[in-house]
Amino acid sequence: MCDACGCAADLERMSGAEQVKARSNRLRGTIGDELLEETAVFSDDAGVILKFHGVYQQDDRDLRKQARKLGLDKHHMMMIRTRIPGGMVSPEAYLAHDRIAGAWGNGTLRVTTRQDLQLHGVLKGNLKQAIRAINDGLLTTLGGCGDQERNIMCCPAPWNDRLHHEINLTLAALVSGLTPTTRAYSEIWLDGELAASNHPDPPDTLYGERYLPRKFKTAIAIDGDNCVDIYANDLGLVAHAGDDGRLAGFDLLVGGGLGRTANKPSTWPAVAQQLAFVQPQQAVETARAVVAVQRDYGDRADRRHARLKYLVADRGIDWFRAEVASRLPFALEPSRRLRWGPADDHLGWHAQGDVNHCYGLFVENGRIHDTETSGLRSALREIAETLRAQLRLTPQQNILFTNLSDGDRTTLTAILDRWGVERSESLPSAIRHSMACPAYPTCGLAVAESERVMPALIREIALVQREAGVAETRISYRMTGCPNGCTRPYLGDVGFVGTTLGKYDVYLGGDTEGTRLNERYMHNVKLEEIPHLLRGPMFEYARTQLPGESFGDWCKRQGVAQLADRHALVEVTA
Ligand code: SRM
Ligand code: SF4
């Protein structure tokens, strides 16, 4: 029996995180008290609960060695993740993040692969002001991380039609239906004692006292365009349009997830499987039922086996469907056939379907900063200030500026040019379709570099593509500094997964629709050898591809293992 919350769970058998959650009094823990202490870091238990509030404790790993030498403590700092459903950011909210990055962060912002904004390098003493400032911009960090529903992704295309309007309504309803009801967040960060005394927590029929066994991710795609990588999610909703162009319903997929642990074959990446079709008005209730099944049956003893994908694999999709159905007052309909084209990155100029336009700007690895050659951060600030453009963050770490008039188009282009920001249209295809995770120096789980080495690597790879005669071909490259899969490397045409400092497993054979896992081509390749390693397959692809065949599909057709046999040790010249 759990003495923390009084439920029937045997807490002794559960992971440490479960015990901390149960004792946390609906996500309060000791955060409030520890904020008052003049320490650089929170206790471990408070760190577990902080994640639910969108905050990770990190340290600058570049400074670790030096600090150790000098007998000093690590350089502790916080990462704040703002939850941004569908990546929709007002100019005011963007400017608030920009100000926080300058005043209390490391001077950079980061667009994440789940359409959020992250701020790195915030010291504990500045955390409360930073979170307040984010809320003043009408966004929240609650749900940025932690064992709960994370940011709900949605295709960011700002098309002004009935279908997209109805999908956005469902997105908003899902967000409110899947957000915990605790008042801990406003109590700790916003209203203080006032909230505590005036408004007791409403009951939380979805999360109870112990929340979920693990993080839970949901995304909405629109039939035909899998730009959100729906198959990587615990729960995916694919919106279908009816003959009248209105939202006809959603196909639900469950059990996707990419995290794995090196040398632990009991952990694996998985693509989501089809569950059922539901009417638009049934989507939220069904999503809550899916979350509830994971809440009740997910593994709370072993966090490496706690994601929904393992429950679906262990019990089977038919059991899972029956369990979800048993919690609903309506019948689930059979899944429909899904048809995907190549995922759209939405970059460049597009008409929105009204009088306005939108522009998709490539942001290399999602990092917004000023460098010697490009004033990206300054340009974005000026665009937000002068054009008041609504922003949409994309699942590929990029930004769309929306609702632009003809005049705004000219101004936006002039601002980008003046700050030396390269336009998406002129980028080599390899760069445009690349992503890398933060890894060093902020990510505590990184075993190899990612964001800091990808820019040089991808430019070399772009040259290989050019030499092979396929410069314009769309091939996606995704890099991570460990096997956790934060840029979804197992779904790219090509994936680089860090194994140790300076080395990567290279994966080939994903598809441009994002429906298939790629396969490991080579183990432990040195960073500097990667471009050479890709030359063999790239040149052969250029010679023998079928009309319209993507690089990933070609690799799959050849067989990744056979390609490795053919090319691993062979010199290839143009
Ligand atoms: Fe991730 C943990 C960054 C998307 C799988 N991820 C982390 C942490 C928080 C490291 C940690 O736990 O201490 C990283 C913070 C690094 C830093 O310094 O900022 C981190 N993940 C990111 C971001 C920022 C990468 C990016 O380049 O944008 C993405 C933030 C998304 C967001 O806004 O919520 C990010 N992470 C993903 C994705 C992609 C997705 O969700 O579409 C995945 C694979 C899908 C999945 O969840 O299966 C992903 N991150 C993980 C995992 C492995 C989970 C698992 O089931 O094993 C971890 C480690 C963990 O949870 O234990 C992790
Ligand atoms: Fe960190 Fe690994 Fe995620 Fe990269 S993939 S951000 S190294 S957890």
C-alpha cells in the first residue's frame, strides 16, 4: 500500500521516480522551499518534479574538467522548455523568450523537434523570473517535460481553410483534456500563496497522484503529409477530410517511440501501429482513454520499459484496442488506409489560402543566435517587432512567419538580407533536410557531439551529393549525440547516432514519408570518415536509382547489409 497517496500500489516495487511523484503532493514537492535557498542546484527529488514544470537541471559539460581540476563544483544551470501546441507563437511570446535568453540565459534560443522553444543556461536564482516572463507572454512551461502528456504537435502549415480551423480546435481541446489539473504550477511560479489558499486542486481523474509511468507524446498529422513524424509518437491522430472539405475524423495510431539504450537489446525504437478511426467529437475522450490504459498498465518498476510502445508490444495491439474500447461509451471504427507523400518542410514562400502569405525559414539545428556571419537572432527580433508576424515552429526545428501581406513580404526579405540570414530557397538540399540535437555541452546524456559538429559535416556531405550528381535530391540527415533519438534519426533517410566521443553508428534506409525505421549500416564510424563512407552508396544510387526513387527507398531495395558489404571498404571516385 502506498503511504504517500493512499492508493493500492506497492510503491516498494516501483522505480525511485514513482515514489517521488507519489510523495509530491500533486507536483509541488519541495520546489517552492528550495527556490528560497541560496543554492545553485535543486535536490534530486525536486529535480524529478521540476521536469513536470518544464525545467531540467543541467551543467556546462565543457567546464566540468576545469572545475574538477580547481576543486570547484560543476557549473549548474537550468534548461527551460516552453510547451507550444502546434508550435504557434505570438510575436509578444517570441520576444519574451528573446529577452529571457539575453537577460538570464546563454543568449540563444532553440526551436525543438517537437515545436517548442528551449532556453539554456538559466541560473537557479533567475528561474522564477524567467518562467513568469514566459507566462506573461501567454505561454506555459507546464508539461514541457515530465511523466505526462508533452507538447502536442500539429502540422504547422497555416492554411486558412475550414479543415485546418477544425483541426486547430481539436488540438486546443486535446491540450486542455490532457493537461494535469494541479495548481502547483501557478502556486510555485506565478500567484504564490494566493493560489494555494483560494483554489484547492480540482480532482485529476486522468493523472491521479502518480501521473504516468513515463513521458507521453501525441501528434496530429493531416492525411497525406507526415511532417510531424507521427509514427514516433505514443499517440498519433491523422486527420481526414471529408468530401465537403471538413474534418471527417481521425485515424489513431499508438505505440511509437524511438528511445533506446546502447547495448540493451530489450530497448528499441518502434513505429506506431494503427488503432482505430474516430469521429472529430470523439477524439479527446479516446485520447484520454489511451492515456488511461498506459497509466494503469504501463511498467512503473523499470523506466527503460515504461513507454507505451513496450505495453503495446508485450500485450499486443488487439488487447490494447479492447482495453481502450472498454473505457468508451461509443464504438471504435476500423482504421482507414493512410496515404502519405513526402513530408513537407513548409520552407520558402507559400500562399495561405486567404490574401496572406507565409514564409518558412530554415534554422540550422534549431539554434537561434547571432554569429559573425549571420544575425539570425537579431533578424527574428526585428521581424517580430516590426511585422508582428505570428510564428509557427516546425517539427524540423524551423520557423514559419505567417499572415504576411504583400508589403510584409518585401520587408521580411529585406530584414533577412540585411542581417545576412541565408534564405531557405538557396540552401543545398542536404543542409535544408538536416537536423541535430543539442548534445554537448548542455545535455547530460550526450556521449558524442551533435549540434556543434553537424554544420561542418553536412556541408561536406552536400559536396558528396553534388559530386555524385544528386545535389538537388532530397535526402534527410539526422544526428544525435546518443541513442535516445531526439532528432528522430531512426526515421531519416540517413541517421548518425553517437556511440562515444567522435564516433557514430550510421543508419540508412528510412523513407521520405517517415513511415519506416532505417537500419544500421556501419557501427562506430569516426566523424571525419562519414562523408567518405557515404560516397559509395551515393554514387551507386545516382547511377542505378529508378525514376523518382528516393535514396532511402533505394537503400532499402538494395538491402542495407548488402550495401555495407559492397561499399564499406571500397574507394569511390567520381
Ligand atoms: Fe529528447 C531526453 C532534447 C525530442 C527522446 N531530450 C532529452 C533531454 C531532456 C536529456 C535529459 O533527459 O537530460 C535532452 C535535453 C538536451 C538539451 O540540452 O536541450 C533532450 N529531445 C530534446 C530536444 C530538445 C532535441 C532537439 O534537437 O530539438 C527535443 C525536445 C522536444 C520537445 O520540445 O519536447 C527532443 N526526444 C525527442 C524526441 C523526438 C520526438 O519526440 O519527436 C525523442 C524520440 C521520440 C521518443 O520520445 O521516443 C526523444 N529524449 C528522448 C529520450 C528517450 C526516451 C525513451 O523512451 O527512451 C530521452 C531520455 C529519457 O527520456 O530518459 C530524452
Ligand atoms: Fe541528449 Fe541524446 Fe537527446 Fe541528443 S539524443 S539531446 S544527446 S538525449
